[in-house]
Amino acid sequence: MDINTLLSQIFSTPAHHYQAFNLSEQKECVADALAAGVTRLPSLLIDGRVLRLDDHSPIEHYVE
């Protein structure tokens, strides 16, 4: 099981909403990630709140 599937199972419940953006594979989601408040990758978006993880790369890397 990959990490996205695991997190989705944990946080996509009636009480919580989990959203993942894989910008290396979903370039069309960059605007949605920015609108949600994502500034660094990787980040988790749970219940509309951005939870930053250990910095990996700036989102600007994916903005064209």
C-alpha cells in the first residue's frame, strides 16, 4: 500500500477530508494547491488546513 492510499484511508472519513497533490504527476493541480495555501512540498492538506512536512522543494518548482 502506498503512502497516499494509507493517508486517504485514515483521513477521508465523515469527520475529516484529506487531499493529496502529486505535482510531479498532476501539473494541472498547481493552481488548486496554491489556492489551498500550499507553499512547500511535501505538505498534507487535511480539513482545509495545510500541514507542512519536512521541506523537500518549493512549489515554484512546478509553476510554469
